[in-house]
Amino acid sequence: MMNKLADEIPAIAVAVNFRLAPETKLPGQYDDAMDAINWIKTQSTDPNGDPWIKQFADLSRVYMYGTSCGANIVLNTALRLIDRDVSPVKIAGIVLCQPFIGGKKRTKSELKLAADVFFPLPVIDVLWELALPKGTDRDHRFCNPLGDEQVKEKMKRLGRCLVIGFGGDLLIDRQQDLVQFMVMQGVMVEARFDDVGFHGIEMIDPRRASAIRNFVKEFIL
């Protein structure tokens, strides 16, 4: 996805390899994303920094993009960056594609699609069990940002955001609730939801992958 985006728009893509659970639980993955942002900042000022970033990157227009758990990482990293000075890097917007968020109380879409062939509810529960810090549950802010006052206050200062989702994704209710939550906090959010499709559809359907890239290009350009 990122290779094609970088090929279709005037952008430099920096892909982040984050540590995996259960060996590294959250927020280790958010730390890795912050390290990537700080690396970009350093390259821009280091005389021996990466020439692509030093010569060609517009650090006043940095966008963060993530799909599924990557979108969760992007959201939490963006909230962290609100209180950090990473100049000359400026986050111009974030893209959350099918964000992987949750909560203890089941939503209608989770119950309806619990036996989904590609992404069943029991698998999601196990993933959260493996990833969340010890002693926490699915209402922790890393999983359920909607019920946390700290997130609510920070969200008011979040910049532009694009949220992409599909009606056949059992997380669709949570993703739509996230958009509503953002709107209520004054976030400049754009939502692109399609009734047809499921979690990770872009990995097997080139047409949907192309549609997602177009959404991102329209948002960035």
C-alpha cells in the first residue's frame, strides 16, 4: 500500500517496523512509532542525515497512516505528539484505515459478525489479551479510547483526520463511534465508510486497495 502511495503522490514514505506482542506489549509499539518521528526530526538537522529527507522532504506536511492495528498505533502516537516538540516535523494529518479498537461491552456489529471467517471475535479477544499491559482489560485507553477522560481532553487538540471503514468489518460500530467522538471534540474528521467490504479487504481486492489509496490522496492533496 505505502509503496503504491509513494509512487502515485509526491511523498516520501517511511515504514515503521514495530515490535510484536506478546513479547512486547503496548505501549512498546507506540514508543517505536515515536522513535520513527524522532528519527525523521534528527535526519533533518544532522549534517550526515538521510539525503532524501534533508533535500526533498517537506517536514511541515507529515502525515501518519496506519491500517488496523497500525491505525491504533497512529492514533495513540498522534495523541502523544500533542505534548511533544518534534519541530521542524509538523503532523499535518492522520489516516486511520479500519482502526483496530475495542472495549469490554459488545457492539451490535461484533455480535452480528462474531463468526466472521476472516476476523472472528474470539481471535480479536485473544489479540487484545496478548497486546494489552498486564492487569488491564479491553476498556483500557489503548483499546477503548472513547471512555478515557485523558484521551478526550487531548482529542480536542488533534488535527485533521481521515477514517476509513467497511460495513462487513465487525469493528465498524466502534469505528463509527470513534468518528462521532472526534466530531464532538471538534476534530476536523473526514469519514469514508462503505457498506460493502470487510476487515483487511484491500489485501485481497485490488479495486478496494485502489479506492483506499484514492481516499488517502484526496485527503493529503
